[in-house]
Amino acid sequence: MGHIVIITGGTAGIGLACARRLIDDGGTVVISGRSAERGRKAVAELAAGDRARYIPADVTDPHQVTSLVEETVDEYRRIDVLINNAGGVTDDGTAVADCSDDALDRAFTLNVNSAFWACRAALKHMLPRGYGRIINMSSIAGKTGAAGLVGYTTTKHALIGFTKTLAKEVTTRGVTVNALCPGITDTDMIPRELHGAIVGSGADFGAAATYYTGDLGRMVNPTEVAALVSVLASPDAGATSGTAISIDGGFTQF
């Protein structure tokens, strides 16, 4: 489709799978992340020549996020698709009663503010053209609670609210905005002990697989998330906006 795409957190996992799929679709993809080594490795793995580029960016810094967008536009003259994939658990195992103000702030900066900054920068270029596709990577934690993960679950819920609000503002101007909510996905972000419980065997496996993976009985593959990204990023998805789509094997069922 020839789109110019930015993917934050694009050097591994879901982000890299999305980059590979959108390159296969004919796009040119800029991936970002904090590690230049991982960025170079990802570009080499994509093996897409000048249709894959790495630009370093720490999404917790608004200036670096803005520079990522501006550098992309300077080189490619436009941005068609923005995928806000960077995010994660900042303070693992934190309950509400134990969560500090700083810990909650860190979670919001990584999971919400970063997407806000990227969208604000990208819209300056999308809206004048009357075209754009924005995909925000939330989580099943954006639809359900998770004890001990107050920062992560709160901010992933907030990201869905931000997605819906932005969609109300820009869909009539040719820019769609959607959120994806993957379930437990087979990436390096999954704690080793949880990964072992899901892919292991015996009684513990059955309980863990049922709870964490719904009727699917296994983890989501990053390529399955990328397949839906491909649809939402396409010109044909102009009527789909303001949604929060689960990819979780029936865990949430909404």
C-alpha cells in the first residue's frame, strides 16, 4: 500500500512483527526504541533495504517523540500510519495501597503520555492531508483489573479512553484511531515464570492456560496482532474508528 509508518517500541516483539507485516504490505517502516544495538539488529532482521529504518527515541521524553515524527516527515515527506506500541509494566507487583505518586506517574508517562505526544505530533501532518491511521496498543489489562498492577491496568484503561476521545475529534477529518488489546502474547515481556506455567505441562498448566489465555489455550502470537494491525492500517479501514479490539482468545469477550 506504500504507506509511511512509524512504530514506537518497534525493535522486538509485537512492534517488530507489525513492522514485518506492514513491509510485506508494501509500506516503508520507521521503528524506534532506546537501544541502538537492538534497532540495528531489527533493521537487519527485516532485510527490507531502504524500506526499514531505525530512529532512536525514548518515548518518555516528549522532545524525542516529536523529533521522531519530524525526522520521519523530513525524510519521507509524510506519515500515514502511527502505531503507538511502546509501553509496559513500570513497577511490577505494586498494589494500590503501596503505589507511590512517582510510580503512577512513571506508568502514565510510558503508557499514556507517550501516545499523546506521538499523536499530537503526527496529527500536525495527517490532518492537513485528510488521511491517517493511528493504532494504540493497549492490553486486556485495559478492559479488566489485575491485582498488584495498578499502574499498568490504570494506564491501559486510560489509553483506551484517549483513543475514543481522539477518534471523536478526527475521524470526520480522515484520520482513524483504534486501540488493540492483546492478551498474553509470546514475547520477551512475559515473565519467565508465567511463560513456563502457560507452556508447561501438568495440572498447573491447565489452570494457567485457561486463566491467562481464554478459550485459545495458548499465548497469542505477535503475528496475529500484526495481522489485525495490517487491516486497521489499510485505506479500506476508513469506517473503523474509536474501537478497542481484543485479541485474547476469548478472555475478555468484549
